Amino acid sequence: MQTLISILETKLRAALNGIAQIEPQVTIATDARFGDYQTNVAMVLAKQQRANPRQLATQIIERLDVDDICENPEIAGAGFINLRIKNDFLKKRVADIFSDEMLGVPSAGRRKKIVLDFSGPNIAKPMHVGHIRSTIIGDTLARVARFLGHEVVTDNHLGDWGTQFGKVIYGWKNWRDEQALATHPVEELVRLYKKANALAEADEMVLRACRDELVKLQSGDPENVAIWRKCVELSWKEFEQMYSLLDVRFDEHLGESAYNDRLATLVAKLEKSGIAEESEGALCVFFRDNPVLADKPALIRKSDGGFLYATTDLATLEYRMERWQPDEIWYVVGAPQALHFDQVFGVAQKMGIDAKLRFIPFGSILGEDRKLMKTRSGDNVQLRDLLEEAQQRALAMVEQKNPAMPDEEKKQIAQIIGIGAVKYADLSQARMTDYVFSWDKMLSLQGNTAPYLQNAYVRIRSIFRKLDGDWKAPAEFVLADPAELSLAKKLMQFGETVPQVLDDFRPNILANYLYELANTFHTFYEACPVLKADEPVRSSRLALCDLTARILGLGLALLGIRVPEKM
């Protein structure tokens, strides 16, 4: 199903044929008083041709065949062309969306295979607040891309290798608490690491012993490898609990260690091909033809023979190309890693990797002091603690609204509301924004929050619980009241909004649309009686309500947020 914007752009393209070769763009009008859609194509063309934009707009309108869709197009300002949708077309369009399983969202024109790298926690360390954005943004992009018809492979690139494991293994052998490992494994691994690290800083013999354990692990010592594998297993088990709570799933979760055997071969190949060259004993890839990276070579082997993150990421990239042959690979990683990915992508280009590589950075979560969110002791806020507090706060809200509800039902609803609130608070922000984490704001039933949208959904569904018997969708929608027209037009925009999420990877575009839809629905509900209206208006308004709920439910699901039936 084509969006109305794409239909209008096709018609504009036809009107421009013979005038100019230009790709017209149609957008939703910024002010509904002047129309529903608008285009600045005449102004863009006028700038190119040094002509009068209003005269060009008149010329375009004379050739524009939109009589079946729009009222007479109007010229505004310096040369905007405003388009107002005809009521008859709107009725048919909403009816088509009502019966469309995609609710008006078009499938992707070209189906791509995409590998999506996100989350990436470290083994033997707890997931913390810093993992939220990568996890939630990555999951949303995967959901939207799959909904549009793309094939997506989600890959959680775990940090499961490094020098810290010498200390973890030393601690494991000397002080591990089996009961603690069984109940809170990652906390126990952190305790062992911290104790070994503190002693290593004070005692040279302990430091040497930790290094020996690391060398044994890297050399394949069976005992140390078994301990390391147990650390990975215990950590992933705890991570899975967090992912289950967040309703996030991965197709693959290979750690850095999975690529160790490929590193030496990869580096030798880069050196032999002339891509990498020696510099002060290290092996580097230089980007002399790239002004941004000219003085920032990628280090892929240290002078002592050790490999680096860039080496591992290149080996991972090579593996992904071999295994999945993707069209694109997306990395959802914090903004401070920009230089690292510029370098990795630069090397990949020299290697001839033809997949489109996309770095999708994001800003930070701040505490109310506008600094990076930490506990009072200065530690990172653990993800488990944050999600538990979200559910407890939501439970208090549910108990206040519905004290007679069974306890188990309260807990289920509190989980939906609490987890949804945390996700939406993140996704409703522009991706690169540093935002302040506020419990009161994110759990409010007013404003641009998940509980507000969930409550809108619940409110609509409660209308249908009051019905006597079944209802039937109308053969034709009745759209006469201004509030009905506004709601129908807003519903029509869902199909235009969802694909935009993947344009520059902006989940907030969808979040903000859903908020506007909920606001538009509330205006409609206050102005237009539903159950007390006479037929055929009653059935038409019920259908508008049902379509609103379905779009709210689907839109939130694409953001990874569930909706309750009660609140």
C-alpha cells in the first residue's frame, strides 16, 4: 500500500516532466489551517533556475493532476504549494487502512539483509544504565526493519576477553563463594575481580600471579579455559534475565573470543596486501587520502605483538560477511566511539568489503544533576536495580488507581507500565540528545510518556467493553465533524511515519507521532459522542476508535513496549 506522500510525489514528478529534472518532496503541512500536505519544490527549482518561485508554483499547479485527491492546490508565502485532502478521498483512504494488516505502512521497496550489532555488555560485569540506550534503540530498529520486510540478524557482540580475566581467575581459585555464584553470579565475579585487583595493586607477587593466570588462559590451559567458560555462562544467564524483562532477543551472541583464531591471519593478510604497514614497531593502516583520518592511523597490532579492539572488530566484520553476506551492517554504539568506527570502516573499505556500514551513535543518560547517571557512591547504576525500581514505582501507581485488583494482575500491569516507561523515556528523545532521567516525568499519566499512551489505549478498549453485542465496521466512514477529520488524517500519517524511523535511525519520530495521535484522539473523544451517537455515525466513530487503538498498540510494539488491557 503506497503512502499518500509517495502518491503525491509521483504526481508532482509527472507535473515536473518537461520543466526540470528534480526529485520533489512532499511533507505534512506545518499548519493545518493552510492545508494537509505541502511541497517547496517550486522554491528549490527557482533557486536553481534563478526564476520567480510563485510563477513556477503556478506553472506546476497547472500541470498537477490531483483532482481525485485534493481540493484546488494553493500557493502560499514565497512559493509553497499547499494541498488539502478531499473528504471523499480521506474516507476511502481510512477504510483501506482499516482493512490493511500493515495499517497503511508500505513494505520496503527493496528487501535488505541487515546485521544489527547492539547492546554488547562485558562478561563478569553487571549490565548498567550505560547499556540501556544501545539495547533499546537497537531492538527498536530491528523491530521496525523486520516489520518493513527486511531480513535482520541481531548480534550481541559480548566483551568476553581481556586482561581482567587474569584477576577474575585468580580470585576464583582463591576466594570464590559457591552459594553467591549460584544466587548472584555476576556480583560474585565482580567481588572476586575487585579483591584481586586491590591486592595486585599493593602486592607485586599477587600482580605477577594474576598475569600468570592470564597467560595460562591465553595459552589454552584447560583449567583456566574451563573457569573462563563458566564465567561466560554465568554472566550470559544473568544477562538473559535482563533481556527477557526488556523483551529483547538476539540471533547471535558471539563474544570477542570467538574471533581470536582469525586475528593473526587477518593481520598477515592486511600486511601482505600493503593495506597495513609497520610504524615504530607497530602495524598500522594509514588514511593519507582522507583529511579527517590523515593523522589518525588505525593500530591493528601493537609493537609487543598484541592485538586491539580494531583488529577484533575487523575480524568480526570479515566473519559476518562470510556467514550472512549482508547488504548492510549497523552498529548501535555510544557517540564517543565515533573515531574507532571511522577507522574500522576505513580499513574495511580498503579490504574491499562491500556491505554498507552504518555507525548509529547516541547521547548519554544524565542524572538530575545533569552529570552522567551514577549511584551516590559514584558507581554505575545497575540495570537490574533500575528496572526493579521502575516496576515498584509503577506498582504503587496501579495500586492507587485500582486497589481492588488482584495482586498478581497488579504486578503484571506494573511490569508493562514500568518497563515501558523506561524504554519510552529513551526512545522519545532525539538519538544524539543527552537526556535527564526523571522518574516522575517518565511515569506520569500526563505528557509525552508511555503511561499516557498506554492509558489512551486502555481508554479506547474500555469503550468496546461497554458495547451491547458485537459491532460492525461501516461500509463507508462518516467524517463530518472537524475532530473526526483531524483524527482520520492523523491515522493516515502512521504509514508515512514508520519508514522514516530508518531514515537516520530516529525512533523518536514514531514516539512523537504516537503522542500526537493520542492527543488527537482525546480531542475527538471529548468532541464526538461515540456510543450515544446514531447510526451510521456510531459505527464510523467506533471504527475510528478501533483503528486508533490498533495503531497505538502496533506503534508501541515497534518500540518494544507492550500495552495492558487495564491500568
